[in-house]
Amino acid sequence: MKPVWPNVPLSRWSKRLFKSLALFITSVFLVTGLSVPGYGAAQPPALTPNTAAEAGLDMLIAQEPNTSGNATLYFETATFTVSVHPRNGQFLSMNVYNRETRQSEQLNAPVTRRDGIISSDWISYDSFGSRAGRRVVYRASGNLRNNQARLEIVDASSSSVLISQNSTSVRDFFLPGANPGPNPGQSDLLNRTFVGFDTQNHSVRVFNDSGVTKMNVYNRVTSQTLVNGLTATAEATEIAPYRCWVNYFGGQSFGGAAARYFVRVSSDGQAQLDVIAPNGGVLLSEPRINSAPLVTNIPQADRPACFGGGGTVPDGAGLAPYVAAVFGGDNELQRVRQVLPSGSSQGVGGLTCVINPRIENAPQGRFINAAECTDRNDASAVVSFLRGRGLNSRLVYRNFRYR
């Protein structure tokens, strides 16, 4: 016997309500019954970073759209990969890739050739762009004398140089007037040079001789060779005052007295020759002059970890090399603080000085540290300022670890 189903007539409104309710119940069932139990199975597998692949992609981005070997000028600095391409093309473009941020700051940007901006030996290529909200000029330059390169980022409105970094390696150098060849213009001597520059009176070179790092220092005034092929050692530790510089030391004597020669170079093109006595005294300190090129082919192993991170002035973790010292006690300290308050240059010194007068103890005795500077001239200006106000001040070189 078949069941008899009630036949209840429904109004049009009741039918619509019934359909809506049925649809709602079905939707709730699908969401709770299918989605929730499947949560664990729907999770994507954990991704493991592929460092090698990222590095390869990094280099690919840096080189595209031109590949290495198809550029007029292709080089690397401590921070950037720079390419002016294509080779022998009528219309050139520029790529500037920041390896620290992994961002292309210029990509296929048109360039303008400008000769003689730095000197007659340099050929420069300018490309306009923007950086940190300001209009800038990216300037890639090559030196025809030594086949080295440089990147400068210049403020377009004030023409002030914001960043200047010399090449650490040059892959393509096909500038007009450059010598042809697989390593154009680079003789064996240049290829073996790690650091080379001139000061006011000296010529300095650190180089590789059959796997041994050596140093030459030549006095151009007296025509004397002060250091001739002696072993040089890289000090690649983060020690103040030049914790982000490359430092080589070598040599044995200066003027008949025991001393060591220190060749220093920063990633932004600064370089210096220091001669230090065993007691830490500075016998000679000469910065590089810009009229002669700076040669840098520094091995990665000789660079400190922060090389290229900038910072001429060391941070609070280090001590600046030049101190404007005042000799006296608490009374003199109060006088120094009156004429030279902390954090204020009072019109003396410069950007390389940190002014925070305080008493310090050293093996040589107790003194007042009126200001500490990374530049000798700035420290000397503070000394003159203090002497003019009746204080017994002199320049002191400190915090050097003699080996």
C-alpha cells in the first residue's frame, strides 16, 4: 500500500520562502561539511628558500636586457652593477642595479655622452632619473689611462655628488679611444694591482706577486723608494677608526726608525697613506689626491664585511683617529665645555668631528678629549680654536693597534 502524501496547496509567497530556506540550508551544509574538514589538506606545502636560485636571479636582473659581453661599459662597485649598453651602438642606455636592495634604479634609461667632466682622461655617460624623491643624474665614467670605472649619483638641482663609488671589477670596457683586447688596456701590472694611488708626495701600490700580497711606497719628491716589494697584510676586521675601509699594512722603517706603512681605501673613493711608529705615533698621514686615478681590484677576502656600507665617520662603536686634546683637570674641562659645548662645532672643525668634551685615560697619561675627528685638518682646526682661547691643546692620534 503506497503512502498517501498530504496535498497542501501553498501560496506563491510560501513557495518563494520555502525555496529560499532550502537554498540557505544547502549552502550552510556545503560550507561546514566540505570546507572545514578539508582545511588541513588544502594548506600549501612549506617553501624552502633557494639561495642559489635567488643569487642567479639577482645576477640575471642586474644584466638584463643586455647580457655581459654586450656592453660599452660594464662594471661593479661595492654596491651597484652598472651597464652602458649595447656595445658599439648609436643609441646607448644605462642599467644601474642596487645589489643591496635588489632593485633596478635605472633600466634602459637613455644616456648622454659627456667627455672631460672629471678630466681629459675620463669619458662619462649621464642618465637622468629619480632617487628617494629627488631628481638625480646617474653618471657612469671610465678612465682611459687605467681602464677603471666609477659611478656617481649627482643631485640634478645642486650638482652635489650624493654617492661616488669606484669599480671593484670591470667586465666590459669598450669606450672610444680605449685599447682593444680581451682585457682592454689592462697590462699584467694593472691586473695584479689591488690598490694604487698618489698622495701629495708619494705613490702607493699594493699588488699580487705570485700569490703573495706586496707593497710599494715611492717618495716622488726625493725619488726614494721607501717600501719595495715587502709583504703586505690585509686587516679585514671591523676595527675603528677605519672599520669599513680596506687596510693593508707592511714595511719596516721610516727615516731610520721602526715603523709600519698603512694603505687604506674606502668604497666611496677615499684613500690614505699612514706611517705609524711602534708607540702609536703618526709619522706621516697623507690622503689621496684626485688628480691621479685610484686603482682598485681588491679581492673579496680582503674586504671587511661592512665595506661599501659607507660612513666616513665611525659610529659610536669606534673611536676616531684624531683627537683635539686639552691637558688639565676638572677646571679645564669646564672651560672646554663652555667654549665648545657637546654636539656643537661652534664654527670649527667639520662634519668628521664629534664634539663631546670629557676626560680620558691613556697609557701616555690623562687628558681631556675635546673633539674626535676622522680628518686631521678638522682636528687641527679645533686645536687652533682652543689655543686661541688660552687652553693647552694639541693634536693626538689614538686608538691604533700596532702589530
